[in-house]
Amino acid sequence: MLCFIKNNLISNKKLKEKRGQKQYPLKNKMKNSESSEMYLEVMYKLEERNGVIRSVDIAKELGYSKPSVSRAIGLLKTEEYILQEPYGKIVLSKKGRDKAKMIMERHNLLTEFLTKCLKLNANLAEQDACRIEHIVSIETMDAIKKYLETNH
């Protein structure tokens, strides 16, 4: 049976390659830190707002399918950012909560900087902060924080 499955996978891979479809191997980690950070940020917000984190709420908040969210939850559990019993509630671990708080702090500081210093409207600042927070360096965040503390 294993041989059949292996040969079938090879056949499917070759067939997809002929059709021009890319092959993406499954990984044990989220494909990038931005993705895991987005999930953690949403989970933190849901917990603050609702007192509980449910996968259906994550899917709704992010606009993702339930299977995509289930896969991400599994990867976040593997990386020890969350805890979850089978089909149970989702809880941020200490590691996950610390990471989520750091992301939220970045988001809030960037939003404040963009609105107060660059005079962007609140909606645009919020959207841009959400993108920037995942790639900005620690040094830049420290400089922004220091600037806001001394100038505003």
C-alpha cells in the first residue's frame, strides 16, 4: 500500500508539473512569520473582545477558510504559541501571548506615529501599520517609541 501511495504521489507531482502547477512541500512551520503574527494578533484581539478564541471567529476575522485556519492552528500548536485540546477552546500560551502583545504594541506605536507625525488619516494609518508591523526592525521600533515619548 505504501508503495502505491508513493507511486501515486509521484504520478500526481509529475502530472501537476506538466500542467504548470507548482509543488509546495508541507512544512512544520508557518510559511512566514507575517502569517503566524497575523493569526496571533487576531487571536489576542478575539480573546480581549470575546473572552474566548474560536477557530470559526478567526476564519471570519481574517476571511480565511476553516480548513486553512485549522492548519494554521496546528502549526501554531507545534510552535508552542497556542494550546488546544482536540476540538477544544484555543488558548494563547505564555510564548504566544508575549508575541501577540509585542505585535500589538508595534501596531499601536506605528498607528500613533503615522497619525500624529505624518498626519495620515486613521484608517490609512491603521492599514499601513498592519503591514509595516511585521517587517520593521527592533531598532526602528525603538527609535519610533523614543521619538513619540519625547515629542508627543
